[in-house]
Amino acid sequence: MIDKQFAEYLFGAFSVTRWNDLVRPMDFTEMDHRAFAMMLAFFLGTIEEEHGRIRSRHPEEYERLNEWVAGKLEPLLSPYGLVEQMREYFLLPDVAGGQAADSGAGAGGSATPSVATASEESAEDPVTRAYRILEAAKVYSSYREFQIARPVNAHDPRLPEIETDLRERLEPFLDFVGMRRLIMELDLYRLIGVVDRLRYQARWSRTPRIPQTSVLGHSLMVAVFSLLFSVQIGACPVRRYNNFFGALFHDLPEAVTRDIVAPTKSATPGLPDIVKQIEEDTVAEELYPFMSPGLREKIRYFTENEFESRVVLQGTETIVDPDEITARYNSDEFRPVDGKLIRVADEFAAFLEAHQSMLYGVSSPALIEGRSRIYGAYIERGTIAGVDVGAMYHQFELRS
């Protein structure tokens, strides 16, 4: 189960605003920033897998700050067995690439470049490559926010300096094929332009809430919950990977179809299937042309039947019972994905969105009904695929 304290801590990222000293045409939140970065990291990583390129970097030192951050996160992550990986990320800058102060978070782009050089060859270390991809995606995510804010800040004399700083921080990652495609505004640039629409789409669009959350940020929260579920049930590496990215991209079709509120989707018996087919057709028409065949297959696997637990048997995608994956198919060769758990994570994130707003004093009939519906559906469910969802909801006391 997900601990209530951790869930609320994670949800707080929706309230952390970025680029506070610039005019913002929209709210930039830390959750959206990280969600965009993780989607981009997936695209960059997949492209690198297809091209087999890898280089090294030498970061600056942020050990004292990173030790402080690690100490804060350790109590929250210890129940999930992720402390070692977290400390490796923060405290081994020679591998992880260091964690520079992030432009856009507060100061609006004044961070010192976090990469010294990426021009030296290194051994093919997958850990180093993974951390470099994460860093590249994070920096580009800041640059993307800057591109959105730039037109309404044309009067600001700091703009050239901020842009130069961000471009300098991007330069060491140009050995990545995907990064060059972004800078040259080729297929990947057009793809992330479509994906970026998710940051403009508000969750619970029929009612005011505090804080407002986007489909983009919601997707990352669902992905984190799905990953934590996966760790707790002892999922194999590919299963963890599929559960995280399957959750991260579960709402990707909404980038091209826009959100259809849940009551409307179920207005008639046949409508859910019709909506699903429209989403699949639209994704094929508007997103697949910008993807390589390998990337296209991965996204298809994540977005079609996204809430069904499934494996690949003799080359055929097969829907199975959630408990069957753990019992028979918890091995990389079967490419397992716990769609039912992704659904649990999706609805738990929705529950938090309603619940937290009501705690802040902003309520409505839609929020009350939505929260009660989700709570009632899971409070007595017990265990789903090894996760005690009933106990997870018993942590919360509902008040009107």
C-alpha cells in the first residue's frame, strides 16, 4: 500500500511553482516539470537504445545539499526499499552526474550549469547513461517552460542571459541523437509538442480545486504510485519498468483527443468502446508518424488496454488475471504489466486530488461525489495483485 504521509508529500509538488520572478502565461509546477522530463527521458532513452551511443560527464559538487535532501527523503522511502537507490542518485555525483540547482524553481533560470563536459569517451556504463539522460531531460524541461514564458516576458532584460544559460546547459548532451533532433526541431520536437498539450489540460475541469492539477502532472503521480506498488510486490525489472511507463503514458491519447469527463465516457453502454477506438485511431494518426517503429510499439503497448493486466506469450499480447502475473509470469521474458494496479494508482491519484482540495476548503458536489465514489469502491476491496488497497484507503478520514 501507499503510505498516506508519502502520498501527501508527493502531492505537494503540485503546489511548488516555478519561474516565480517572470510573467507566467500559465502556472508552472514542479510536478508538471518532472512529468515532462520523465516522458522526454523515455523518448531519449529509447532513441539511444536504437542508436547505441553513450558518453560521460563530470559534474560539480553538491554533496552537502544532496546529503540534506537524502536525509529528508529517507524516512519516506524506507518502507519501499528504495533508500539505497535514492542515496546513489543524490550522493554519487561521479555516477549520477550531480544535482544542480534547477533553473525555473524560484529564481527563474539563474542556476550554474551542472555539466562540465560530455566530450570524453567512457566505458558503456548503463547507469551513467541513464543518469545523463535524466539530467538532459530535466534541463530540456526547464528550457521548454522558458520557451512558453518567453513571449510574455519580452520586456525583461534578463531574457538573453537566461536563454544563454539554458542553452549552455543543453550543449553537453548533444551527443544524444534525440537531443539533436529536439534542437534541430525534427520529429522528436514535433512529438513533444503534442505531448506538451497535457500540461494545458486541467483535471476535474468541471469544478474549481486547490491546487489545480494537469493531466501531465497527474500522469507522473500515477507512475510513482505504480512503481512503489511494483517494488512492494517484488516485481521483476521489466515489470517495474512497464508499470512505471505504462502509468506515465496511460493518458497520452488525451494529448490528441482531449479529456472526456468520466460520466460522459460511460453515458451509454457502447460509448466506452467507441471512445477507446477513437483514441487509438487518433494516436495512430497524430503521434505515430513522429515515432520510430520501436518507440511506436512501446507506446502502443502502454496505451492500448492500459488498465488490463497482461503479458506477452509466444509473441502475442495476452490479458491475464492480476494475481496470475505474480504466480506465473513475474519474469522479464513475459514483458508483464499490471494494468489493474495502474488503474488502482490512477483512481488513488484522483481521490487525492479531490480529498486534498476539500482539506484546503474548496469543495463542490462533483468533488464530494467523486471522492465518495472512489473511496466506496476500494475501502472493502482487500488485496489487488498483492497490494492491500483497502488498508490504503482506511488511512483517510472523510469529511464533507
